[in-house]
Amino acid sequence: MSEDSTTDVSRCCASCGIAEIDGIKLKECTDGDGDLVRYCSDACQRDHKSHHEEACKIRAAELRDELLFQQPESNHLGECPICMLPLSLDLKIVLICCGKLICNGCAHANQVREEEASLDPFYRKPAPSRCPICQESLKFTPDELEKFMMKRIKMNDPVAMNQEGILQHNEGDHNSAFEYFTKAAELGNLDAHYQLAALYRDGHGVEKDKHKEMYHLELAAIGGHPTARYDLGCEEWDNNDNAERAMKHWIIAAALGDDRPIEFMMEMSEEGYVSKDDLAAALRAHQTAVDATKSAQREAAEKYKRAAELRDELLFKQPESTHLGDCPICCLPLQLDNEKSCMMFCCSKVICNGCNYANMVREAERRLKMSCPFCREPSPSTKEGVDKQRMKRIEVNDPVAIYEEGVMQRQKGDYSSAFEYSKKAAGLGHVDAHAELSQMYLDGQGVEKDERKEIHHLEEAAIGGHPTARCNLAYYEERNGQYERSVLHLIIAANLGEDASIKLLLKSFKGGLIDKDDLATALRAQQAAVEETKSPQREAAEEYYRKKRCR
């Protein structure tokens, strides 16, 4: 029979054989094999189902695998909406204000642009940071952040819903997390499918369900989620004993830039489970994906981030003592109140009032001449003698003497000289000199006002154990919306015995920025630091000077 005289089988009803002619329309099979058979009615499909059910299942599985093992064009994050380069899997920033994901390179470039473009020449202060997409301020209080999240959720933003789901999951509210993930997944968020798979795997908020876990993992993987893809590979390898399907999953995940399948495949290659060709193909695909995410802007951001991390490690490390250190005679920590210690110009040692008072008593009892309690140098009886001792110490580059000279020059109004002395003392490692420089940059005394340099010297002083500098840094962090960092500064200052930090921590507690337990710990640490500075000798000196002031 010729082709022209024969009706194509696919144009005929698989049950009754009626052809798709004379106005008769055939419908595709709804069980997954529409490209193989068609039916003229639902009744025909039901009648024929028993003859074709197995073929339907086989074909449906084939179609699913065709979709499942198709290499996605990009990972589930897509491209940065600013530079249009693929987003890296680990270097991304979520903008809560507008629900956009941008790369760290564009975020860093925006920060640099704002600082450079908005600096006032008379008062070098950077403008508030704004979103590079919607220009909304990025400085949120915790309450404002929650309001933004709820606003985006009400607008059916899938990114905000997924973020809120993660937050609820971390807080242990798995039922709410499931609701947010479900809605975000329905709106097309691929990470929400992955989160749902984890909930069904662990039985959080829902009953454990392997079928639904795999369903959501597959949807996430089809959309380009490399972690979901890697997990599917592990499932095939560990539980289904299907190395071929596992390799397919891992090669696709590697081609999306995921490191883990490469590491696993290299281990399996050494044991002979993975061929060299498969490993080489995965390595090439992985490197291509990683290279596609690189740019000079992102590399600059990464260097800046690493430098900032190292700086923060140093900045938020608890100092062993305050910048004053210990009294060199009794070896107890010096008190923060400057009136409870004195500096010896002869040797530049700072002595606690307790040891100084004990030396005075000893000299009075033995009728000795007044001398330094540390180096035993006779105390000068005139101002000229004191000045001579101080200048002698300055000539030998004594940072304490240089700093004290800077303070004196500043009090006289000679800010240029004060700046030079303080700068030299800071260069020699004097912590108080850094605090002095920060104040001069704040007030514009001897230098132009410069907030960046002010903060730099505050940080140097804080690292050296200066609690007042810590409190000042806490103020700036709070002003910039960095509430967690602000509280960390205040806790460190409290651990050093600073009273002002406790008042600020109580204020932070009322604002919900620190919990009750952390506040109690800080209070105990502050009290312990104060107790360490006490001694009977210092109490006796305190009583002596109190009576002397009352006379």
C-alpha cells in the first residue's frame, strides 16, 4: 500500500482507529506518551489504557529523564542584573529591599563609587550606602529589615519568601518554613524546591516522604540547582547503585561550577570507579563555569573582603588587658580613671595611686627625699626640672613622653605641633596617641576633618585595648546599621571594665539587640575587670586623696 493511500498511525485513535479527518480532532495521551499515541475521546483512552499502560510508564520515564539530564544553561541563580555575568555560587548578595541578587563585585563597586562621589571636601564623610538597583537605603534596623521582608512577601516576591522560610527554619518554626517554601516554590524559586526536599527528608514540618523529597530535588536540579543535582547523584550512587546516572548528575553539577562532585569523582577515579575521560570532561566543564563568573571587579571585591576579614579577626579579638596595662610595681591592672594613676616623667612609667601613696608614706616615715617609686630618681622641685626630664625622654624617642607632649601642645592650642607629636607617638606604638589622633581628625584640629582616618585610628586604639575607642566605634557601627558589630564592641569594652559600655548595652538590650544572657555575661565580666584593679593599698590612697580634696 502506498504512503499516500495510508493514514499515518499517529493520526488515528489508538483505541477505535478513527482517523483525524473530517473535523475529528485527536487528543494526546495524558499519561506521558503523547508523542506516541492519541485518542479521539476520554472513553477511548480509558478503554485502551490496559493495553498501553506499561508503555506509557516507560515513555513517561524516558521523557522525564530527557528533561532531567539536560544540561541547564546556567545555575539557578542566573546572572547579576548589573554586570550580566553569571552569579557565583558562594559570592552573592541578596538585596532585601527589592529582592534582587547581585554579585559581590557590583556591590563593592557601588560602595566605592558612593564613597568617592559623595565626600564633602570640608567634612570628609561618606554618604549612606544605597541599593545599586532601587536606590533604597541599605542601613536597616532589625525592625526595618523585618518590615522590608514582610513588604516584599506581601508583593509575592519569591526571593523574600524563601529567605523568610530559611529564617523560620533556623529558628525552629518548621511549619511556617514549610508554608513559605511552598509558596516560593509555586512562584518559581528553585532554592525553595531544594529547601522543601530537605524538609521532606528530615521530617521537619511535614512527614518524611522519599517520593516528595526526590520530586523537589529533581525540580530544583532541572532548574540548575547544583547542590540538588549533587544530592541526586549521591542518591543514585549510595542508595540505587546506579553509577551511570550518578555520573551524569555529577558532571552536570560540575558544569554548573560546583566543587563537590569534582572532589568526589577524583576520589572515585583513584579507586577505579570513574574513568579518566569522565573525570577530564567534568574538570573542563567545571573550570569553564568558574571562569565565566570571574571579573576584575569581583576579584577586587574578594581581595577587599579577605582583607576586611583579617582586619575583623584582629579588631574583634578580646585584648588581654586595657591599653594602660599593669602598674609596674604592684603588677595589678591600672584603673581606667586617669586620676587614679600618675606618669613619672623621669622614666615614663605610669604608676597606680596605691603604689605612689605607699612610696610617699615610706619616704615620710623614713624622712627620705621625694623620689620616683620606680627608678628612684629624685623628684624635681621646679617646673623647669620636670620639663627637662620630659624633653630628655622625648629625645630618646620615648612614646609615652612624646604623647604627653602632644597632649600639652593641644591644650595650649598648638594643634599642628600636637598632631606631629601624636603621630610620632602612634608610630612608636602608643595606643592613647591613636585615640588622640582620631579626636583631631574628628574636630579638624591641625588636620582636615576625615572620618575614615578618624575611624582607622579608633580601630588601632581599640585593638590595643582602649575601651573608650571601642565605645566610639560602637556608635559608628550603630549609625551605619551594623548592630551586631556595635554590640560586639561594647561587650569587649565591658570586658575591659568600661562603665559607659554597660549603659550602652542596657540601651541595646531595650532595643532587642542583645539577649538577657549575653547582657548578664557582660555585666559579670565588667565587674570582674573592675575588681581586678582593687587592692587595700589603692583603697588607702583613695581615702587619702579624698580627704585631701575636702580640706
